[in-house]
Amino acid sequence: MTPIGTNFYATQKPCKCCGRSTDNWHVGKSFRTLRAYRHGDGPYGASIKSFKDWLLILTRKEIAVVDEYGQLQNKKEFVDRWRERGRRAMSYEQQQAGGYIKDNQGFILCTREFF
């Protein structure tokens, strides 16, 4: 079971020789809010403004998903959980704070870094 408030990251799969991974990108938190990258500062220079954009990244063979505790996540289960739990109404706090967008599938993305 994933603890409440868990952050998830897309990472390049570790090198077979040294075990290191060079890049990590914040995907989202607790299957509630995804991270948007608006100006080409996302994975591989991508602009990410929707769940569909994240799917294009997460389905790449060289990408793994890990939680903030370093636990590798099953990508299919991870994506299925976002599909199941990610669509929701934007909260009053999110509306007031600004920096949130909602894609055409109903997923909420934050346009600023959050933890």
C-alpha cells in the first residue's frame, strides 16, 4: 500500500554497469495531482500539459517509475491507478492558489513544483 502524500518520479532505468540513473522528473503526488512542464523543461525536453503527454513518456522502454522511497513501481499498474483515481474536480484551494490546469480528460496538473 502506498502511503498518503507519496511523490512519484519518472526516471531513466539505471545503467547496467554502474547502477546510476541520470534524470528524474516529478510525475505527481498521491494519484491526485500531476506535474505539468510547460516550457520544454520536462523529460526529453517535452512540454507536458496533460495525462496523455505523460503517457507518451511513461510508455518509453527506458523509463521506470519510482516513488520517493526508491521503490520501483509497475508501470501498467501505476498508469491504471492514475486513470482510476486521477480525474476529479479542482478543489477550492487549488482554484484560489492558481498554478493548476485541468486537461481535457479531467486530470489536474500543477504548473509549479510541489512536494
